[in-house]
Amino acid sequence: MKLQFDLNNVTATEFGVGRDDGNGQTYVAVPVDADVQNALRGIVTTTWDQIQKDGDEPAMYEPSEKHATTEYLYIPLNNDLAASVRELHQATNLHLDGNALADSADVFCYFARLTDEKGRHLTALRRATQFKGILKSRGRLIKLVDDTLKIVADQVFKLDSDFDLVIDSTNVHILRPSGFEFAGKLQEAVLAAVPQNITAIQKDLAFVNFSTIQDYAGKHPRAARYLASILSRKEAKKIDKAALRKLCKRTFVDVTESDGKILVDEGHEMGFLEVLDRRRYQLELVKGSPERFRAASRQKIED
């Protein structure tokens, strides 16, 4: 996938941090000198090289999948799940705060914002873990000064070797899914989206009563993620009622029917969502010995 940005012709580089003081998250810019700007551009380039190293087209990020520690995924910038990082990418005139690092405990991420000669913008973001780690060791670092080792009394921050994600005008390019989920506040987002996702899926599956599913998913993030996945796949409208009941029976998901609608029995909500998300299935490779499985991850095999 092509990056909508020219990394070889950067005209401006900004640095900033995300802070959370308990009253909400905010992003601020922090002034840096030319050396730090050069370092940030180098880290962005390294990140893009890592993202592109396999040469494969990325899969789209799905909230219900279990992803590898590092895995190139993408999500359109206009996707609801990208709302938090989109806000940062599209922000103008961020507040400039030279004291933003005075209390590192509030810092949850740091970022670079680049502009190329065509006026296009790129944002790269990293969860602040190693960045704050050295600061916690303040007073125990030493450096060589005039042939003598001395304690470093100043605050010291360490930039990582790459970023978790890179954002251009079209997509969020993800190197570390966990970093994207953290920065994008995915758990909060999918839980908040449960009612609207249920409403949308209900239109495609009018023969299912989703009342118990909504109550359950509103309290269980994994179930909420399955709902988001089911909606994003846009295949619910193709589901046949009889086939759905048959698969539920085969994979031990208890449902009943009332007034023409399928009702999910208490305790089987997650199983039902796994069926809808194509995660429960049955095989019978040994005649007369059917086996049931739950898929932790799945990818459709094309013809």
C-alpha cells in the first residue's frame, strides 16, 4: 500500500505528547531543536520501512481479531474506530507547551507531525513506555564529562526506534495493533458503539431478538468487538434463518424462537456472536464423529 506522503521532501516537523491528567486526554506540541526533528524524521522512515518490509498488501484491522505483536494492518481514516487518532491527525494549531514533560506520569503517548512539500500531512504515534522509562531512573544515569563519570541530574527522555502507527490523508497504517488500540481508546469506542451497532445489525437480521445480546455486549468488551466485526463485514443480511438455527444447534449454542424471532438463551450470548462472526464451526473428517471448534482468528479463503 502506498503512503500518501513524500518522506524524502519534508518541509516541517513537529513533536508533541498526549497527556491524561484524569480529566480527559489532550494533545500538546512541544518545541524541539533541529537535531530532534532530524531524529524524528529518521524514526518515521524506519517505521515505514518496517511496515513495508514484507511487501504484502495489509489486511484491514478488525477489532475482534487476535493480532500479532507487530503486524501491518490498516484502517481507513474515516472509520469510526479511528476517531481518536483522526482527531490528532486533523488538529490545527495545537497548544504549544514547553512544560508538557514536567510530569511524565500524565504522558500516555508521543507523536511527530510532518508536512511535505505538497502540503500533505503525516502523523506518527507511539505509546509512551520506553519514552518515560529513563525518567523514572532519574539520578541514576551517568555520563562522561571531562574524562569523569558524573550523575545526570537533568530529566532524560528516550525516543523509541520506531512508531506504533503512521497516519496519512487516507489510512492509519498500523505496525503494532496494541499501540493503535491503546491510542485509539478502542475498548471505550467499541463499548460505546454497542447500541448503534445492534441497531444496524438488527436491520439485516430482523428475525433475531437482540435485546439480551445488547445488555451482555454493553458489559463485555470482547462481545462488543464481535458486534463491531459483524457489522464491518457487511454479510449479516445474507444469513439464512434456518441455517443459523442449524449451526447454533450443531455448535451447542442454545436458542429458542418466539413470535418468529430467535431468542438467545442466557449464558449463550458470546457463543451466538461467535456463530454470527463465523467463529464456531463443525467438521466431520471422521465419519460419525463430528467435531466442533471455535476460531480465535479467521480469514476467508477466496476461490
